[in-house]
Amino acid sequence: MRRHRSRWFRFLLPLTVVAAGLLTAGCGQHYVVLDPAGPVARSELHLIETASVAMGIVILFVLVLFAVTLYRFREKPGSRAPYLPLWHSSRLLEFVLFAVPVLIVIILAVPTVQQTFALDRLPPAKHPLVIDVTSLDYKWLFQYPQQGVATVNYIDVPVGVPVLFELTANSPMNTFWVPQLGGMEYTMPGRVLPLYLQAGKAGVYRGNSANFSGRGFAHMVFHVHAVPEASFVHWLQTVRQGSPAMTMQDYRHLIAVGTAPEQSFSSYPADTFPTATHGFTLQGGMYMEPN
């Protein structure tokens, strides 16, 4: 019986390793979360790395201790030692078992809290580009209130300029997420939530929803085109001159259930985005809780 199990083990172990390699080979050249393209994403990746190192030290310590225990207290052939489970307290051991988890929590909590509050404010002395985001069934509507244009399922942003996304929903709740630019935020009907992101280099970055919202969830995808400021100004002129104006009929068609291709509009009707935000205001180049 033992020989039979040993043969199966020797056969299954290499097969498992090969299968794991083949399955993970389709994951692409890199994970987008680990390939930051802006200051917000880089700060969040640093937090992930700090947490991974702290947790890795704990896991390594536990595995080493487990191996030492197995080897030190293993049953040896011919051993006649009596089994005498004598227990006594150890204040040093109790202190270590209590202090180490507390220390790890502090190591994780302090930079996390610091970065969370830091990323809740736009960089000082910079005027952000404001983009109003509305998640629909099953598409994304983007409106530029300062420029007066609108797009569907894609946006253009200038490189190096902070972008303040004002997020709401005219559909089931979704999440707005561009992994290479930063973390996600919810889009909820009746609320407007802020999210600050910034592209540090030119490129096209995929965005999507990470909150299941129904049968068309797979189509909740958009693209962020990060371009130099001169190209962004040119794009604005192209949209204003070459794209149609959005009518209320167009808007009603967009908010209806269904998918839509990428589109651009030279203008859009008023009152198609909530005029009052909930929980934040733009003051002094940053968003914060109102007094």
C-alpha cells in the first residue's frame, strides 16, 4: 500500500507543478496593480509592499518554528521516553506572543493611515481637472464641467495634472477603478463621492467596475488616455468642433439599459449630473469635509 501511494505521489507532484505553470502563464506579462503609472498608484503599491514584507516575516517565522518543532519533538524509533506533558507559564513567551502582533499592526497601521489621509487631498498649488462620472447600465458617462464636453466609455486626461473624479450612478451601485492609476471608489445613486487620481506618464489605461451589477457587468469597461497637455487641448478642440451636441433624447437613450460604443459630445444638457455633492467641497485646490 505504501509503495502504491509513493508511486502516485511521484507522478502527481511533477504533474501539479507543470499544470500550475501552464495555468499561470496566461496571466500576462505583469499585473496592472503592480505596474503603477501615477503618484497615487505608486503610494498604494508601497503600502502593499510594506504589508507583504511584514506578513511574509510572520509567515516565515511560523514555518521555521513549525519545522523545528516537527524535527525536535518527532517520534524516534526505539524511544522509551515517557510521555509527561508538564506545563508551566512563561511570562517572556506570553509577552512576545502579545507584543509581536501589536508591533506588526502598528507597522501596518501607521503608514496606511498616513497615506490614506495624504491621498484624500489634491496636491497643493495645483488646479485639478474635474470629471463628473456616472455609471450606467452598462456603460460609463463622463462629463467635463469646466470644458463643457462629454464622452462615453473613454476619457482623455493630461499627464501630470491631478484629476478630481466626482462619482455618482444612475444604475445599480458600481465601482470606478483604474488599477494603474490608483484605488477604486464606489458609484452610488443619489450620492457624489470624490476620487483623486493622476497619470504620471502617457499611455492608455484600462478602467472597469469591480462590483457586479447585472448581466451586462462584463461591458462596464472604459479607457483612460493620458496625453501631454498640448495633445489634451487639441483633443478638446477636436471634440468641440467635430462631435455632435448631446440632446435630452441622447441622454435618455444612454441611461436606458444596454451597451454603447465609445462616443464624444461637444456639449451636454444641464442638470444631467447632481449639482450638490455629499460630504466634500472643493476648497483651496483640495477636497475635504465641509465645516
